[in-house]
Amino acid sequence: MTDAATIAIVEDDDDIRCQLASYLEDEGFRVISLEGGAGLDRLIATGPRPNLVVLDWMLPGEDGLSICRRLREAGGPPVVMLTAKDEDIDRVLGLEMGADDYVSKPFSSRVLLARIRAVLRRANGAPAAAEAAAERLAVADLVVDLAGRAVTLGEPARDVPLTSAEYDLLHCFVTRPQRVLSRDQLLDWTRGRTADAFDRTIDVQVSRLRHKLDDAGSTASSLIKTVRNAGYILAAPVKAAP
């Protein structure tokens, strides 16, 4: 459960560390506050192992990028990086070093909380909860066969021909319905580490998916909505298909 998760905050600024720890504790998390990488290493070695690390980039001694890289190579907990750097190339570097998400200072505590919860859901496999419960999911007039990677429409069922990339994108939406999904998340889930962080082809793929569904006569095409400055959302419930 997210509310019982242990969060390690690695931040050398006393004010930020204390304020963030207090906020997260009020939200139901167990919080361990640390000033640098050495303390984090001891925590991971002796326990309790954190479920997630909020890691400052600019730390004295070993910086956050180096710590993040070591954590990823050792199979450590997921990382949300905090940094005053806000250039695209810095964001790319942080993600390439293994960060699961990235929040620029100054940041809203509520935004950071949302990012933490999203990363924990992914780490715990929660986005695939619908997938675990059923191998066939229904949304509007579509049925998505998760095991067979097939999409059908109507009754009697007609196949909806999708490319592999289009199916992967639809899979993301139907297993995470009624949630805003950022372009970065969609790129990561559909193309993984091979994705260029400057790549805007996710917009093209969403457009193609909408057109394919529309051409097939599905009402689901209108349910994939653009959220300005945020990403996309499947604005409809998903249920197990018979």
C-alpha cells in the first residue's frame, strides 16, 4: 500500500528536508531523512529498505546523479530526483542515470506527492491491476485481448487492425483508465529506454490511434482526450470483458 510506504529523503538543505518530511508524514508515509549518499548507503545496507528515494541532485560530496546511477545498477528502490536544474538536457541526464521521475525546484509539495504516488504505483505493479484481474478488457465498444494483443469491435466482433506501436499505446490507456498520462510516461511505457527524450512522436501515435479507431467506427476514439500541458487521458471506465 502506498500509504504505508517508506520514503527516504536525501537532501542537504535542512529547511527543505524538514518541511518535506513533515508534509509526507502528514500524508501517511514513513519518512527517513538523510543528508547525503553515505547515510542512504547505510540505510539500504541495514534497513529498513525504503520503497522510494527522493534524491537531491546537488549534494555535497557524491552528487545525486552518481548516487542514482549506483542505485539503479544495484537494483535499488525507485528514485524521484529533485533539482534546481530545469534544462531539457539536465532532465534527460537524470532520467538516463536511472531516475524514475524528476521535479524541478522550487516545487509544489502536492505535485511532488503526486509524482511519488505515481512512481510507487508503477513500482508496485498497480497500473497493471486491471490486467491481472482480467485478460480481456472492455471500453466503450472495444474489447482489448491483453494475452492475444488483439482489439475487436462490436457484435459480432470485428478485428481492429493496429500496428504494434498503436496497440502498445492503447494498452497503456486501457490498463490506466481515467488517469492523466504524460508524454514521458507514454514514451517510457511504450518504447522504454530507447526513446529519445526530445521525441514528440507520441503525439503522432496518439493521432494515428484515434484515426484508426475512428475509421473502424469505434466511439472510443473520442474518449482519448488531450490534457493541455499535461498529456492524455482515457476518459472512460474500463471493465473486464466477458
